[in-house]
Amino acid sequence: MVYVVVPVYNMEPYLERCVDSVLNQTLREIRVVLVDDGSRDGSGALCDRYAAACPGRVWTVHQPNGGLSAARNAGLARCFALSQDPARDYVLLLDADDFIRPDFLAYALSVCEKENCDGVQVDWVRGTGSRFPPETRDPGPVRILTGAGALLDPAVKTTFCTKLYRLELYRGESFPLRKMNEDEFLFYRLLWKCRRFGVSRAKMYYYFQRPGSIMDTVARGLKDNPRRRDWREAFGERISFFTALGEKRQVQRCYERICIELMLRYAEQMNLPRDRRAAEAADGTMVREYRAFYPKMIGLDTIRPLRKLLFTLFYLCPMGAVLAARIHPLRR
């Protein structure tokens, strides 16, 4: 059985497309949990209509608005309540404005069962359309890694939406409430539990980018936001976790990720008007922090030469690396 959890908050214009993409899957053994997180539009009523139309296949949870993490936690709790065997069942966390290919779940489940994986990541399309473009490349074979190996692999991203995980992995875990970058707090804990993890280049997930620049919106919203340093808290917990286990390479990878985030955030902020920039970018704090962390990660053997060059360029000349990153993006 595959469970799909969809947190919903004021997503009425997109929700039908999202849920229909799940109900129209070629895999029939699926259960959908829609979590209405205190929506103020017609999303909650739409969730109820789906549950009424598909009894035994779609469930709706209504709760006061608590944010994405609270909605995901409630959805996962319902999955555990419904599941007869969490060690054999799988779960996908799907954003309500996105949608998936009709064969996503059948494909991902077949990889997990064939390769005895605890999870698998697929590739994604980013755009503003309502359907998948034709596949123009051969995705090639699925790479099989250990959980530890996946955490060191730059191709493995933090987001949960492109990953099918064994439900049992979530036992005892929860997303942190009222945090930005909530995926960073839990991502590494689940992957570390994976004995085997698949990485596929098949484009199965459509990340719907709403009109306007998402990066610019996020960057502008960080100034004076009390949650803007939550990502550092997440990495601090991750460093403590792997330091206690004596996992030096994992700790180095954490510092690499911190340096990537500092570079990206610095670039975003420096592209804003001076009066809109966050203080830690404008006063050089980000650059000083980067230079302190650089020696702790640059020796990691999984850093590719071009990326290592970019890291060093930022260390020496931050604005030069900002321009170079437009040619060679660190995060896609």
C-alpha cells in the first residue's frame, strides 16, 4: 500500500489538479490523506467532496492552522492509524499545488520492491504549466546507494516531495513546528535509517512555480524575519547528530551544505536594493561565517572540481562567485 499525504492551506485553485493526479495513478493500491490546515477558502469543502466520492480511498483531516509541519505530522499520524504493516507500506508527501505523472507511484514502488530499497528519489520538472512536457532524455538506470552514501551525494536533494519512503521510517519522527526550512530538520534522520536508497533521473514530479520570482519573494521576505536563521539551527542539530556518531565525512558534508546556503543567500540578498537587504548580508556577517566554515568542508572527497573552484572563488572574492554561480548553479 502507498499512502499520499497532501497538506492543504488555501489551495482551492490547484487542489483538484493535484488530487486527480494521485487518483488517476496506474497503481491502484493507494490511500490519500488530505489535511485541511485551517483553510479560509473552499479547499476544506473540496477535500470533503473527495472523501465522500472515494470512501475507503480518500480521508480528510481538518485542523486549525498550524503550518506545513503540523499538517504533515497529522497526515502521517493518520497513515500509521490506517496502515496494517508500516514496514511494508510506503508514503509520499505531496504539495497541494504540484502534481505527479500517472505512473509515478507504480514506478517508485517497483524500484523499492525490486531493489529492496527503503526509499527512492525521482527527478522533477519545474514550470508554470498544467501537464508534463515530453521526456527528451533516457533517465538511465536507477543508482542504488546506502543511506549514508545518499547523504553525501549532491544529486540527493533535501525536499520530501520527490521521495517515496517506507512508512516505518517516520516512526518516532516529526517535522518541527513553526520553522522555516522544515525539511532540513528531518531529511538526514530518515535517510540515515535507509539501508538502501534509489536515485532515479526519471522526471515524475511537477513542481508548479507560481507566477512571479519565487527566489526574489523568499529573499525579500527574509529581512528582519525571526525565522530566517532556522536553517542554521537545523544544520547545528545535524552536525551534533553525526559528531556523536563519529561520522567525520557526514560532518564535512554538513559544513559544505552550510557554505552553499551562505553563498546562495548572500547572492539573493546582494541582488536586492540596498535598503531591502538582510543585515547579515549587508554588514559582511555571511561572508565572515563562510570563511570560518570553508576549511571544515573543502577537503571532502565528494566535492566536484568545478564546485570546489567556485567555493574557493567565493572565499577570495564573494561578488565574483555570485556572478559565476549564475553560470554554474549550486542548487537547482
